[in-house]
Amino acid sequence: MGRRTTTLVVFLELPFPVIMTRRFIEAPEPLVCASWLERMISEIPLISIVDDDDMVRAATETFVRSLGFDSRTFASAESFLRSSALLKTRCLILDVQMPNMSGLELQERLSNLGFEIPIIFVTAYPDETVRHRALQAGAVAFLLKPFEAYGQRFVDCVFKALKEDRRSAP
């Protein structure tokens, strides 16, 4: 048998599947059937990002994807509410201050509609009253941009949100 390189995909059950890759020389034949692989990949948690700032949205999406999660981005609360991602989102990263509908208003709307999506708020304008209100309404975390939004605290909050995901939707 000639030398070849193959990527093996390994799924570990935590609160969600994790993909790890490893390269082999003269690798064994694939042990995973395509339908099982497709099913497992489809179960990678979707994290939705709602922020009116294009650069923040892009940076957050890149960071979330680097953690191995699927992500969708939205420039407004209204576009998120109209999307099919609403039913699939396992964690919502949400800006506080946005035009038309604020992050807090979206949190309230989701609650009124019966969705219990874990929310991580991010803001560049810290306000203790807003922070208290968001956390009282069930937010997982309230992080400050840019410092807390792209570090270990953010990662810990995402894992906590996925662990607390109640998947309750109408």
C-alpha cells in the first residue's frame, strides 16, 4: 500500500460534539459511514451573533468558528427574529445597544414568544442597571467589548450557555 494522508474525524460527547482531526500516513480505511458523519456534523451547536457593528460581527463569528461551532450573524434583532436560525440557535451572542430593537428588547421578545435561548450580552457601554436587568431576565453573562468578548471568559460563557441550553421553543 502506498503512502497517503487521511484525516480522521473523532466526535467526543461533552454537552455537544467536538471535532478533532489527526493526520495519518498509510491510514486505515475510513471506519465512519457517511450518514453517521452527516448526522454528527448537523448536531454541531449553532451560535447566533446579533450586533449592528459589521467588524464586531465578523470578529465574533471568526472567534466562535475557531472554537468549532457553527455560527450565523445578524445586523439587527429584527433580522434574527425573521430567520430560520431562531429555531436552531443554541446560544445567542447579543449586543445591548442597537437601532430599532435593543438587545434587552430582543431578550424580552424571545421570552414572550416562549424561547429560552441562553444569551451572552456584549456591550461597549457598561451600565450597571442594564447589566442587572439582563442578568435578572436570565442572561448567562454580560461582557464588555472588546476585552471580555474575545478571551477565556467569553469561551467559558459559551460553554456554560450550551450546558444550560433548555431548547424550549414553540
